[in-house]
Amino acid sequence: MTYEIAGKNPRLIISADEIAARVQGLGKELAAAYEGKNPVLVGVLKGSFIFLADLAREIRCEAEIDFVQVSSYGEGTSHGGLELLMRPSIPLSGRHVILVEDILDTRVTSSFLQDLLLSKSPASFALCALLDKRERREVEIEADYVGFTIETGFIVGYGTDYAEAGRNLPGIYVLD
Ligand code: IMP
Ligand code: MG
């Protein structure tokens, strides 16, 4: 199943089966690292909603779920400034926090959210991203857990969007 987005045909780069296998691997890694720690997975809306839902079910240990949402004032993926639209509802002081992002691009969003979450005095902080895009990094932040690394391209699918289109595609696609 696919459909035209922004006048283009999305090109499949990672199939739903490949994603499932990788998410299962990440879940095992996280369960091994956080067993007995009852971590809080903090998903960044909206892009991480499918990744978080799948990942949470592959982490076979006690864990809690929360969300944050930010909006950038800029157009598209440019950042005129970031506004916090939803803050975490679970008190994070003393908790093991895992920030779950769809895509790391410039990393401005992750850096902003990392600062926000660290200000809550968690016991530990880790960043987990489905996709790590290498081409446009502006801030030196490395994810602790990465699903897939890609060099270039605009991605849609598996929760990620182009102007809200494409989030429900089950695979990961590039618009070119
Ligand atoms: P960053 O702050 O530049 O690292 O990117 C933050 C957000 O921009 C990500 O969480 C995504 O929601 C969005 N984004 C960046 N690159 C893409 C892309 O290729 N496709 C869809 N969304 C993207
Ligand atoms: Mg987005």
C-alpha cells in the first residue's frame, strides 16, 4: 500500500518486517539494560507514536510510558524556535528516563528535550531514536540506542510525516 505524497511516490527503503526485527532487537537491548529499573519511556509526539507502541511491547520488563510534544515555529523541518506543547505527566525525579524519538536530524529537538528532562533530576537519561540522519547535524548529541542510520533524504512512514501525510505507511519510505 502506498500513495502519492507531495506529488511524489514514496520509495520503500526499510520494510515493515525489517523494522519489526530491529525493534525487537532494540527491545531486548533495553530490557537487558533496564531490568528491575522500571524506566519511563518518553515518546515525542507525534512522530514516535508507532515506534513507541511497538518498542514498548518488545521491552519485556516493567516500564512506564509518557509523552512530550514540541512544535517548531519554522516551516517544515527548519527551526525558528521550539515550543513545548505537552510536558511529561509522570514525575521524573529519580527515574530512569528514555527519550524516544522518530528521527534525529539537526538534533535541535533532542537537545532541547534532553535539557528539559535533565532539569527534572532523573536517575539516568538515554536517547533512543528509530532513525539517525547524519547529513544535517547541528548539535553534538549521540543517541544511545539507534534503530537505523541513514545518510540523506526526507523520510515518511511508520509514524513520520511530510506535512502530516504518510504517518500510517507501515514501512519507512524516502521522498525523492
Ligand atoms: P531535528 O530537531 O532537526 O533533529 O528534527 C526533529 C524532528 O523533525 C524529528 O523529530 C521529526 O519529527 C522531524 N524530521 C526530521 N527529519 C525528518 C524526515 O526526514 N521526515 C519526517 N520528519 C523529519
Ligand atoms: Mg514531524
